[in-house]
Amino acid sequence: MPTKRCPKCLSETYIRTILYGMPMEQPDPAIYTLGGCVIFDDMPKYECIECGWKGSRSELRKASRAQ
């Protein structure tokens, strides 16, 4: 996948994968953000820690191709 770019603020450095559930160890904050332990099928996969946007892989692809 090309560089992940936030569709809202266009940041390339603040996109994190949202990790759901109860991790055994503290995840690397440069890669992950915690999403809680309640999980549904339509939960967002990514979050921008700069502006708070949350969304899917397809939304990231659209933003990355637009630039």
C-alpha cells in the first residue's frame, strides 16, 4: 500500500491502525492506537491522531491517490 494519507487533514505521519480487544502488551504507539474491547463488523480500521479522523482502508487509498 502506498503512503497512508489522512483524507481529512492530509497528514502522512499520524495515521495509526486501530487495535481492538485486550492486548497482552502495550502496542507500539507509532503504529497502533487502541480502539476498545467492544468489536463490531463496521468498526473503523485506521485513525489519524492529528485530527481524529477514523475510517477504512478504501478511504485511505482514495486520499493517497488524490495527491
